[in-house]
Amino acid sequence: MNNTASTPATGSERTQAALLLPPPSPHGRLTRFARVGALVAVLGGAVALEIPLCPFAILTRHPCPGCGLTRAALALMRGDAAEALHLHPLSVVLVPVIGLVLAHNALSYVKDGRVAATESLQGRRPTVIALVLGALGLIVWIARFFGALGGPVPV
């Protein structure tokens, strides 16, 4: 008699079943690693060639709430915090947070095939942090349209 129907599923099993993902395999990991590498190469090439990546800015010709963050991240990597803060006042907070989230998602995808790994971060603390950072981003965006904090970042 098969007892699998009565055995409770673990969190990982429920996640894989919910996302309809096959179980991870070493061969699949190599393929997923290649996909992440290709995506990083394409986005890195676009940034290096200064190709606009923001759909909001492309369509409206106005800066979005995150405009300047890519350039600010590059300035932070060069060690130029003043330039990063000029490009986006929240860059010293947002760039590391976004970098950690992207790295966590990429590693989880390569290792386990999970596409949206940070969605598993539930609870009061991650929600409050996300809401506060989002609200601050909107406040900075609106303030810059009125000339505060150096005015809008060029698109």
C-alpha cells in the first residue's frame, strides 16, 4: 500500500509542486548557470554600451523612482559614494539590498531551480522593510521633480 498520500509534504516539496518544477539535477544546474551567465552578460553589455534599460523612462521620457540606481551602483563599485548619492540619494541602502536579493535569487535558481526565491521571505519584517524602502523611493522621486535633492536624474 502506498502511504505517500498520507505523508505531509515538506516546505520544499510544496514549493516545487506549487511552481511545477522538476527536481533539481546536476545537469540542470549547469544549464541554469549558463542561463544566468547569459543574462548577466546581456545586461552587462547593455549597461556598458549605455543602452537604456528602464521601460518607464523609454516610454515617458521621465525618470522612474529607480532612475539613477544602475549608474549609482557603478559609482559605488568605483568607490565614488558622492556620485552615487547624487545619482540616487537612497543608493547606499538600495544597491546592497537589491544586490543581495538578485544574488539570492540567482543562486537559488541555479541550485534548486526556484525562480522567485525571495518570495519565500514572508513575515512582518521583510514586508515592513519593503514598504518603507518603496515609500522612501516614491518620496525621493516626487521631491526630485520639485527640484529637491539635485532635481530629476537625466534619462
